[in-house]
Amino acid sequence: MKTDQRPFHFKQFSLYHHRSTMKVGTDAVLLGIWTELSGVNSVLEVGAGSGIISLLLGSRAKLQIDAVELDEASCEEATENFAAAKSESEFKLYYSDFNDYVSITRKKYDLIISNPPFFINDLKSEIQSRRQARHTDTLTYEQLINGALRLLDPKGKLSLVLPYRESRIFISKAKEAGLFLQKQMLIFPKHCTPPNRINLLFAREESDLKTDKLMIRNEDGSFTQPYLDLVNNFYLY
């Protein structure tokens, strides 16, 4: 790999994320750690970016992981990161639009996971790759929901992270289509602030909703102990 940049190191693997549309960040890391893997063997990540979520899942269990990515530079970087990973999991990356992948694949998955484009009407970046990664122009909520319903095993689940405001829209659309919220984690950046992110886990069957809450920082700016406990097995520092 030819690069002047240094990789981001986790305890289980290292990865480059400098060419990808979305860098290693708290949203992806928390989703990759929080998502349940009990009974999961096959995974599809929608919008791989640098591959961070797939690599986190693959470090937690032995899995068959497919990923789709629309941005060419991100796809190249994720492919390199997957190849370099010392993992018992198997990774396969498709340079494809998710909608196209849904129309051609015959695979079924136990888990579909995504840190999806989520902004609907917000001010858009002038950079196409970043606009593509952050806005729903190329992947609407309806397309993600309908694609998940088509590719999920009957007992499979959909896991994703969204801003709290947008999550209310997604939950409503998912319920209308036949995917029901089973578990959520409200993520608060610090004390005395509303949640700014929420992790969501959907399935075809309805059940009592389980809600977790996570505050990332204390009033003095230090990390809370629950946050440190959650990421301790993955972050080096």
C-alpha cells in the first residue's frame, strides 16, 4: 500500500481510512461494537467506507461478511484493509450500488448493518463523494428498508445508526414495511444534552422494545466509565 498516512490502530487490526468518504468515527465504532451477533453467521454491510464496521464485527466472531460500496476510492481502501486483516472471518467487497446488488444477488443474510446516508434536506457538500455518503440521494430510507427485507433471512435483523431526529422517520417507514424496532441505544454526547445519535436493531417480528442509554463524556470533558467499558476491548488508547 502506497500512502504517506498512518493507519488507525485497534487492538485486533489496523486500517487506513484517509481515502474513504467517511473516516473512522464514534458512530461506526459504537455500532460495530453494540450490534448483537448471537446466531449470526452471514453479514452484509451497506456502505462499507473504509471497512471499519465489517472489521469490528469480524474481530468479534467468525463470520462471512459481504460489503457493498459505491465510492471507488472507498472501495479500494476497504479492499486493502480487508486483505491486511488477520481475522478468521471472511470478507468480500462488491463495488456496487446497493439497489443494483439487491436486484442481482440470491444471497440471504442473518444481519444487514449500515451507517447509511441520513440527511434528507440538509445543506449538501460540494464534494460529490461526501454528499453521496451523507445524503439520501443515492440510497433512500425506503430503498434500504425494502432491500433489507428482500435480503434478510426470515429471522435476520437490520442494524444501523442514525441521528435522533431522522430516526423517527426511519422507524415509522420500517414499521409500515414490516420491520419492527426491537432494540435501541440512545447516545448522548455529554451531560445536559439530548441524544444526537441512536443505534437501532430491527426484525420482522414485533417484541418489547429494549432501550439502552450511553453518555460519552462527563461534564469536565472526560470519557464516562460506561463508554470506556464499551470500547476498552477495541481501542488501543
